[in-house]
Amino acid sequence: MTGRLPDGRWLLPDGRCVLPGNRWDLAPRDVDPPTVSVVVPFYEQQPQLELVLAALSVQTHPATRLQVVVADDGSSVPPDVGALEGTVVVRQEDRGFRAAAARNLGARAADGSVLCFLDADTVPEPTYVDRAVRLSAGAADVVAVGRRRHADLAGWSPSRLLEWFDGGAAPTELTEPRWLRDAYRESDDLLHADHRSYRHVISAVLTCERDFFWAVGGFDEGFVGYGGEDWEFAARAWERGGVLAHVAEAVAWHDGPDWAERSTSDRVGKNAEALALASRITDPAARRHGIRFALPDVRVVVDTDGHSAATLLVTVGAVLRDLDATIHLVGENAGALRASWGDADPRIVLGTPGTGARSRIVVHIRRPITAEPGALGDRVAELDDHRAGRLDVVAGDDVIVEIRSVRADARAQRHAAALACDAATLAEELFPVLRRDVATTALELLDEEPRLDW
């Protein structure tokens, strides 16, 4: 049985649900435990790894449905995983800090339907796996982040750790990052996530279904050095239709303080992370220095039929004034009209976006328009604010500007066939559709030749 349920969920043939919006709270919890692969990236951390493996040996998740994959990032001595049943070790060469590549290496060796990423210095409580994977067991596309707490575990043995879990003396607890706690509280554990919530996803306690992980493309192996790959993955997962969730009851303990609490500040390292992210994440906060990057936030398709060179110039100019965008001119006369400008703007190209073209938003402009400064940016912001799938600007019965969320379309396209549903219709069912009259938007149809002189 498949189809739409009264609360907006869609039931897949395998019994899981496709959720509307970011409604992880609608995911069923009373489901059979999935097969899980815990992927642990490792480098020269044998004592800490032994604590993690001891903790994994006492998980409440059924042992017969739990695999552990240790992905070694080129340690001089291979990790010793002891006798923990079902543990696989995979290794890559030491070519610098390559946690993203190590996690992907581990994921390729995974058998489980759900991937549970856990750092080698982050010790899960006995209920961690069971709680962390529950959302992914019942719903598609979920990217869940557990709660990472901090403790001083230096010198601890596996036996002492297990005594703690059995009610014995606890370690000294260290400060938990307040900014992250506040973000989870203010977003209701990411229930009200938006396109900037990637900042609240941590790969040390990250869980998602294996198929969705690879549909997103895994971690970007171009990251070499500490940090950034989790934010980039989360931003891309959101773009591809992911449901972000914080599972506060899934607790794992990081051995040592949070980066911000450490005694030394690596500003050069943090700047390297920011530089790596700016070209990959279209958040305006990452792009506040005025540099244009190859990956645009918005792709704009402009139909050139009915345009003169002047109306097309005004239309395109209105877009580029407002948006971090690449413009695609589509129409038989597109090349000739653009050639008359004599410009060399690399943000403007001829032809429709290719299948590999990425962006967070797609805008289709069907008629010549002009706009007050900020008007198109305001419409994109409105789409974001309402977590909508589409916003149509209309003149009478005609849609003159269509603004679409790539996230909404990606989720619908991924599941439409299994649900025997048209993808466009499914997107409208899963995400709100907004409709605005052109007269209320500070946009205006260009019905006559504009003045270009000065």
C-alpha cells in the first residue's frame, strides 16, 4: 500500500514514510530496528578507539543488526579492534587529514541500511545507536544529529567506562557549546530548520540512511584538514531534500573540550575551513566579501521570446542586482540579443542548465520585467521564510515569474516513481505553494521598450 496519509505523509512500499517539509516529528517510532553500520574514522587514536568499541559492545540496538566499520586515515600502526564481532577495518594512505574521504571509505564497506557516523574520540551511551537511527528507520531522507557532550576521559580504560554505564562514577564533564544548545532549543531540535541550519550538523554524531547518503554524494573528499566537511554535506543534503533533525536523547561523549574551549586558537586553520566552504556553500554569510563563485545560490532561466535587446538587458540586470545567480538565456534569438550588448559577464550563459548544474533555488522568468532594487531578493527570501516549494508571481492568469526550491523538487523526484505520483504534484503536496500578484511584489511587466540612455 502506498499513498497520502491524512497528516501529509506519504507511505512508501517498504513501509517508511516520505515526510512533508521538515516534519521529522511525524516519523513513526514503533518500527523494527534497521540494520546499522557504525562508521568510525580513525587516526592514531588507539586508546580512545578502545573506549568507543567497548561502548558499541553494550548497545541496546540488536547486535545481530549492528556492524562496525573502522576507517583508518593512514595510521602508522593499523587500528586494533579486538574481538568485537562484526567489525571491519578499511584503510587509506596517509595524505594529510582526510576525514571526509575516510568516512566515505567506511560507508562503501558498510552493509547496513542506515549509516551511523561516530568519531573515534566520541563514546556513545548504550542507547545511542537505537535512538539515533529511529527516525531513519521510519522515514526517508532524514539526516539526524545526536547530542555531543564533553568529558575528560584521559586515562580511562574500557572496564572503567562500562562501570560508569552500569551506574558507577562518572567522568568530569566539560562545557557543552552554548551556541549549539541555543540553536537546537530555538529551532525545536531542528524541526523548524531552514537553509542555514547546516551549521548545526556535526559529523561526529551524524546518522542517515545509506541510500540517501550516496544520493547526496557522500562527503566531499576535496576537504583536507580539520573541519568543514560536515557543514558542506549538511547543506548539500538540505538542497537534495533532506530532513534535518536533532535527536537530543542520543548522547555520545567527546573525549576533551569543544574546539572553541581549547587553550589555543587556530585562526589560520579556521580561515582555511571558511575558504573551503565559501565556494561550496551559498549562504550569504560565507560570501560577504564580494567575490563571485562558480556555484550560484540561484539559477535563473529567462525565456527570450518576446524580448528586445533592451528589455532583456533590463530583465537580466534586475536579477544580477539582487541575486547570487547564474542566468541562462533560452530562446531562438537569445544569442543574437545577448551579442548586441557587447558584454563579457560570465554569470550569463546561453542554453538551459545541464543535468549537473547545482543551485539552491531555480527561477523561471517568462516575460520581460523590471524590478525595484531588492524585489527579486525579497521574493526568494519569502520562499525561504515559508519553507515553500514554489512561489508564483502572476499577472492575471499568467505566471510571469516562477521561483522553485531545489530541495522540494529533489525530494519529490526521488520518490515519485515509488509512489506512482507525478513529481510536480508530489512537490506541491509536500511543500507549500505561494501565489503573489505582480502588483504587490515591486515587480513590473515591461510592455514597452525601456529607455537605456543617460
